Amino acid sequence: MRSGVLLVKVGRLVSRYIFQSLALLAALSFFVPVSLSARQIQVDGKPYVDLATVGKGFGMQPYWLKGYKTYRLRSQWTTIDVGKNGRTLYINRLPVALGFPTVESKGQLFIATADYKHALQPILTPQAFKDRPGCRRIVIDAGHGGKDSGARNDAYGLLEKDLTLDVARRLKVLLKRSGFEVVMTRDSDVYLPLAQRPKMANRAKADLFVSLHFNAAGSASASGFESYALTPQYQASSKYPRPTAKDAVRCKGNDYDPWNALITYHVERALVQGLGGPDRGMKRARWSVLKNLECPGVLTELGFVSHAETAKELRSSAVRQKLAQSLYEGIVAYRKRLQRTQ
């Protein structure tokens, strides 16, 4: 019996060692030139790079804010604020979830190299990545449908499946007017299994997949927008504190990690600019509709139907049109950023 327990413990240790080794190799494999001259440290087997050098590589001035709790990178157009030991940084006040907590060492603040690669670089300098995708054929995925009503607010007569379809149709009109090709995963109140949605995008050879949803929460005070990119390999999704061995799995959609981050940032930014906050930020999750995509994708939550004021606003066709308009502007901003060479 004791030998069996010992074998289990040894097996767990070996699995953990293999996972950490693979994660380290993956991080080192995309270590980029701008950070090669930066001071580097290892934390729990992961490479970290100091933000001062990273900021200078982006042409930004790095410095601590008063109180030494927040580190700032700043240029003429962009301000990035990063706290100590946190998994969120703020790009022009928009929260961007990180895979790993920041670390302070000897007066310098460090960010995981993986987060430099998967968060900062795609948003600030996407031109550094090869094989930029096109942005002409857009698949709009209206979440839920048919027997799956999604979130609901009976007091205001709201069903998520109806709201997503309404906004999807409005977005389709806006995109087609601008010359985009549009494919809808559903254009009526029908049930569509989650696995079918990315398959439809792949068959259509989509350039971009945009999945629309609305939130609900046990707390009636929860409100705002949040947008999700697929979690990179070896990272924990935003709601989990740390990665585990299961996060070593690589999804097909991870082939588009830089572009997943870029579209998610621009969609979230456009929603907050168009309709105000609260801005719940750019987050990471391994949603079923994102994992097997063969193109960049984003899943966005367009408000909480459980929030009374939001529910009241969502009954207005003008507000739903504004949601569609903001999504359209986020997609256009993403396309423009793809087309820039610098």
C-alpha cells in the first residue's frame, strides 16, 4: 500500500516537473529582440523581464508613480499602469488580464515574458508578428437560441437569445454596408450546439469570429462590459489563480493568439468608448466556441441583464443599435491596425 502511494506521489512530481519545463521552453521560444537586453529573472520556473526595458523598447518613458505601488509606461498616445503582484495591467485605463502576477525585485517591476508576448506586444506592436490575417469575411455568432434561452430577466421581459440575435442582425447590416462579407451562425431563433459554431466559421473560411453574449450575476449590482480572448497555452484562464497541468493543452485557436488579443482589446475599447462603463476589461477563457477556430476570435459580454438599469436600457432599440455600432467600430479599428506597417 505504501509503495502504491509513493508511486502516485512520484508520478505527480514528475508531471509537475514536465509541465513547468514545457512552459519554460515555450516562453523562451518566443523571447523577442526588444527584451533580450533587459534584466531577466526566473520566478517559479518562468522567465520574467523588467518593465523599464520593455517600456523603452516601445518608446515609452518608465517610472514609478508616487507611493511606489504603481509602475507607469507612458508615451504621447499611450499610458500603461501596472501594479505590484497583480494579474491586471491597464492600457489607457482599459484592464487587460495577465496570465501571471507581476513581481518586484530590487526596486524594479517585472512582467512574465509570456505576458509580454501575449498581452503587451499584440496590442502595442502587432506588426512584429508574421502572417497577419485578413479581415473581410466576418462570422457573427449570436449566442444561445431555441431551447437555450441563456441569461434572462423576467421582470423586464429579456432573454439573452433574443438580445444577441437582435444585435447580431444590426451588426450584420453595418458591416455589409462597409463591404465586409458576413456569415451568421444563426439568423433565427434556433438551437445550435456550441461545437457547431466554430465549425461553421471554419467551413466559411472566416477571417474573424465574433460571438455575442449578455451576462447575468447573482449580485444585482454587477454591470459593465467584458470581452474574452482564448487563453494561451500554459496559462490559467482569468478566473483561476494559477495554471495547472491541464493548461498545457494547446487549442487550434492558439495559432492566432496575437490576433485574438488584438481584436478583443479593440472590441472592449469600442464598447466602453461608445456606451461608457463599467469597463470589466479584456479577459482570457477557453470558451468552447473559441478553442477550435481556424481564425482569430473574440467572445464579448454586452452587459448584465441582471442589472436593473442595464436591463431597462436594453429594452431600447436605440441602445441595441449603439451596441452594434460600437462592435462595428471595434472591428474596423482592428482591421486598420492589421493594415498598419508601423
